[in-house]
Amino acid sequence: MIPLSWYLIVSAALFCIGLFGVFARRNAVAILMAIELMLNAVNINLLAFWRYRTPTEPIGLAWSIFVLALAAAEAAVGLALVISIYRERDTVIAEELDTLKY
Amino acid sequence: MIQQIIFIVISFLTLLMGWIVVTNRNLFHAALALMGSFLGVAGLYVLLDAGFLAAAQLLVYIGAISILIIFAIMMTRRLMQTSETPFNNQWVLGGITSLVVFAVIAYVVLQVFPWQPGAQPFGAAPEVPGAVLEASVTQLGAALVSVDQYVLPFEVASVLLLAALIGAIVVAWPEKKE
Amino acid sequence: MLADWQFIGIFLALSPIFPAAPVIANWLLGPRKPNPLKQQTYECGVETVGDTWIQFKVQYYIYALVFVVFDVEAVFLFPIAAAYDQLGLFAAFEVVVFVLILAVGLGYAWSRGALEWT
Amino acid sequence: MHGLAAHWSGPDMSFNIVDFLFSLVQLTTFDYLRAVWEGDMSPGLIEAILDVIAILTVSTFLLLIVLFLIWLERKVIARIQDRIGPNRVGGRFGLLQTVADVLKLLTKETLTPAGADTIAYNLAPLLTVMTALLMWAVIPFAPNVIGVDLNVGLFYVLAVSSASVVTLLLAGWGSNNKYALLGAFRSVAQLVSYEVPMVLSLIIPILLARSMYMQELVLAQTVPFLIVAPLSAIIFFISALAETGRTPFDLLEAESEIVAGFHVEYGGMKFGMFFLAEFVSTLFMSGLFATIYLGGWRLFGLERLETFGPLLGLIVFFIKMFAVYFVFIWVRGTLPRVRIDQMLDLNWKFLVPLSLILVLVVAVVDKLIPAGAGDYYRAGVHLVSNVAVGFVALELLRRHAARQRAIYEERLVRAHSSAAEPEVMAEAAH
């Protein structure tokens, strides 16, 4: 007997922790990790609504798999960018990557 | 009752691990906590009767994405050794924003869905025969390739993965030295 | 459904006992006389120079990358394989297209020389 | 637990030692206990207690059988290399050799290297054994003996085994040692690479059985999948060799060439745990191979016998599992170690493309077979298509090898002619 709202609250909390990480961390890898947390929170939401609203149809399952694929693609490209930037600029601190400003 | 306790324990651990991910100075420990958080989320999936997604979470997030992250951490490590502050100078603002976002979402959620177990609407998961839930995996498989359901997102997902693979190789692979 | 996973949950909770018991027994039975020499990092008898950081090749990352892509592909293909009874020939062609699109990625990595261990 | 036999029922059954022993022989002990305890305890509690009993039994059994496996491996390897092997401790056959080794490990000092990351360093040996044990939860030992028949059975196995890769990174990082970290990176590259063909080859049994339930995978094997899909079985076997880090893919811990790899800094029982996990997971891979390719507990319907069927099934399963395990040892005793570039080339340029093509071929061929066709007809068609794919692959491999040889020989000849030193000429003259 777990109400839907509990899942939603937990997912919101996880999302906001991730959001805080994205806002506050300096390291680009850490920011990507925080984004992964946010994507996980999204998936909890999707599956919670699937289980409580349409458990007989695989809507939530299908979309959460797509989110999974998206997360994998995002992590792959994001981390490749971080590695590439590190090789060029010798830093992965997000604030120091500001050449576009000038 | 037992389910509620399990839920609370799992979500507490998940959130705690998430908190460690965003606050820990040591990036490797942050990555470990991230794995713990992923595992906790997989536990939530199991409570939601989505066993397949829990296994997929384990396979993709813990088995694959975490490894990518740890590889990236180790390849860019030199700067992380110095004891710098993990946060930038706008962390107070970021914290406030996150708190506000959380408050708004929580307020809306609790307005629509009551928090007491058993209260309507959706105070408890609807009763579904176990066989139906177990068959959801094959249902999912059939839906993924069925023309009037998910075949387009399915093929687009493969294109997305292809793009990610090629893009990441282009970005990360050093140019050949002539 | 949940009852099935109960077994896994209990297993997960109990399984640390089995490796922990011998390690703790080892800790209780073994001698405890640490000294700096014993705790040195093993580097073939030579003293350690610098910290444990080495320049890793991008190669490792590329392998993990291709692995991630094929792992996600497996997540899509497993439920389809399990539901293969309900599907027609057309579904088989969709699977073929799906796999071939990803095979292009593998082919690209190959032709770019990214799979080469140098 | 799925019970075939519902002999044990009735609201007021009491414990009876004869019935209990009989239920042990029938492998229906859990149904018996369930019937005995019914009414005394709530059903949830009964299930939980039975789960705990099952877990403790299986895990203890696995930990103990590793003692035997290590002895077996040493003995067989010794025989293959024309040695005697363990022969002092515990009688002529050295049966207690491993027990002595364990006692030695238990009395070693537990050291933590200076500067180690204590959390990662101590977590790694725990996690590696945990993942090795957790995989056994879905293996069907007999018709009615399986931890739990999950609806994602085989997928669960893959998920847990992929999670075990992380422990290597933990160990490598935690030790604060360059060699350990380098070893961990190499190991992870190997495991991650070989996971791709393994995952792809495991899609094929699922395609053929149309199910991920382990029991249904066994039930679907009227013709063992080793015959229906031999290529998939071979690919799985090769990648299982690599996943468990055994010869010819044991370059992670090539004792004779590099220091032991990611677990250099481990000693005593912590090292023992890595060793243990390696054996448990090798045995698991044998069990998995026996289950999905050799028909698990099936033996021409003999396991359907009324009373002793389940026990027979259990014995059959164990015989198959140990037969596969023996092949693992045999391979170790026969083949030399490969180089890391050869290993990765074999994977990415041969096994992965081959398994991709195989998945496509099996998927299409399976749909082309008319719906009403019998099991043997289907098996025959799949076998033919598999052999065709395998033949083409081998032919391509052969041509590639011939080309490589030609290039190599040409280079050799050129080196000789350009050098043209008197010594070389003299040697050639002899």
C-alpha cells in the first residue's frame, strides 16, 4: 500500500538533487553525473504512472527504455566531450571553459 | 506495511547516495555513490513491478554508464587531486532554486495525489493479476516492433545510438598524426 | 511478481555474509603488526614514484563506448526475442534494420581504426 | 519455488522424520515444510523462512564445492601436463590440499597498503563474491528446484554479471598502485568487450525458446540448443572463457609476465575472495551453458518419473555442468595465452560481427519456417543455416589468416635480403 504521491515525491527530490548538482558543481564529469540522476528521477515518474494508471499496457515501460537509451547516448557523447576538452585545454572545470565569451 | 518500510529505506538510501554524488569532493566516491543511487532506483522499479526495467537499469547504468564515467574520471584526474572546493560560487543560488523547484513540485503533487496510503486517487497500486504483470515484458517486446505503436521511436532510438557512437568517436578519438 | 523478487532481495541482503565471514575470521586469526615497510605499495621492490596516475589511452573509453551502445541494443532486443511468437515477418525486418543501423556504427569505428589496440 | 508435486497438503500435518527424508529424496522438501508450517505461521513468513533456507543452502554448497573445484583443477591440469599434482595433504590424492591452503590464507596478516582508498579497497572483495553468488538465484537445478523463476531470468543473469565489472575498478583504484590500476583497466576493457558477443549470442536461445524464463528455456529444448544453434553456443563459450578470465584469456593475471593485475595489493582472505569468486562464476558459466545449450536437467524424459524424476534431473544437471567445467579446465591445459591485441581483435573484428549476423540470420530464418512445422524440422533448418554462417565465417577467417601470413613472410624475406649480413648468409648456407 504505497501511494503514488510517495514515488512522485521521491522522484522530485532526486530530480532536485540532480538539479542542484548541475547548478553547483564545478567539474564537468560531476555535472554529467548529476544529469544522470535527473534522468533516473524521470524514469521513476514514468514507471510510477505506468504502474498506477495503465499497468496492463506497456506504455511506461517502452518510454522508460527510450529514456535509458537517451541517457546512454547522452553520457557517451558528454563524456567524450569532456575527455576531448581535457586533452585540448587541460581542464574539466566548467567555469574555465569560457572561450565562447570572447 | 513491510512494503512501506522497504520503500522508505530504499528511497532514503537512494536520496542519500544522490546527495553524496553532488556534494562529495572525491569524484571517485561520487561515482560509487552514483552506482548506489542507481541500485536504489532499481529497487524502486522492482517495487513498481517493473522487474525488466530494474535489470536493464543494472545492465545499462551500473554495468555500462558507470564504467564510462569512471573511465572519464580517471582520464581527467590530475586536476581532481587538488583539494579545491567542489562547488562554484553560485551554489547558494542553485540550492535555493532547487529547493523552490522541489517545493513547487511537492505542493502540486500533494494537491492532486494525497499522501495517506489508501486515499483516493491512487492511494495504492491497482490490483493486477501477477500473470499480467509478468507478461508485460513480452507485451513490451511486441509493442516495440508493432507498426501502430512504437516502431518509429524504436528505429529512431537505433539512429540516436548510432549518432552517439559516431559522434563520441569523432570527438574523443585523436586526429591521426601525419 | 513482487514475491519473485523477494527472493532476490533476501539474497542480496544475505549475500555479504558469505564473503565477510572469512575476511573477518582472517582478521581475527591473523597477526596484526603493521609497519610502514609492509604497507608499501608493491612495485617490484622499487619505491613508488609520484601518485597513482597514469596517462590512460582513449582506447579504453572507445571500447566502453561501443559496449554501452550494444548493451542498450540488447535491452531493446531481449523483450522482442521473448515476444517473437506474436510477431510476423515484418517485425523480423524491423529488427534487421535496427541491428544493421547499429552495425554501421561498429563499421565506422572499425574503419576509423578506433578498435585497433596500438 | 515451483512445486510439481502437490503430495504434501492438508491443514493439520505434523512433522514426521520419514516423510521429511522422503521429501528430501523427491526434492519437494519445501512443499513439505510449507504444508507442515501452514496454519502455524503467516504465509509471508513461511516464504521468507524458506527463502532464507534456500539461500543458505545454495551459498554454503557453492563455497564448499569451490574447495573441490580447486583441487580438481590442479589435479586435471597436472595430469594434462604429465605431473602428479597435489599428493601430500590428505592421502594419496591430496584431497585436503585446498583446505590447507584456506587455513594458510586465514592466518595471514591483513594488510592495507598505505594511501589506499579504504572504502573501495574493502568493498571490492565483498562485491565480487556477492555478484558471483547472486547469479545462481535463477539457475534451475531440477524440474522443481530453482531459486526463483523470474520473468526476466536470463536478462537478470546478464545484468548481475555486468555489474561485477565494477568491482575490478574498485579494486584497482582502491589499492593505490599503478600496476593494479593498469591491470584493472585492461581487465575491464576485456570484460566489457567480451560482454558484447555474450549478450548477442544469448539473444538466440531466447529467440528459439520465445521466453526469458529459465525453466521454459529448459523445457523448450526438445532438441538441445547446442544442436539447434551451435554457433551461438560456441560464441557464448568463448566469451564465457574471457568473462571469467581463464586461459587463453587470462592475460589479466598473467603471473609469469606481469604482476597479478588488479589484485596485486590484496593478501590473505581478501585475495581469497577474488579467487573464490572466479571459481564460483566459472562454475556458474558451466551451469548456464548446461542450462541453455545442453538442456539443463532434461534427459530423454526420464526426469518426468513420478518419484525419483526430480532427483534424477538434479544429477543430470550436475553431470552436464561438470562436463562443461571439465572442458573449461581442458582448454586451460591445452591452449597458450593470447596477446591483448589479438584478444581484442578476435572480439571486435570476428565475434561481434559474427554474432550480429547470426542474430539476424536466426531471426529471419525463424520467421520463414512455416508455423506448423515440428520441433525437429525447425531444429534442422536452424542447424543448416548456422553451419552455413559458420562455414562462411571460417572461410573468411582462413583467407584473412593466409593474407596475414603472406604479409609476414614477405616482410621476413625483405628483412633478410636487405640486411644481407655475412652471419645471416652463413646461417642460411648451413
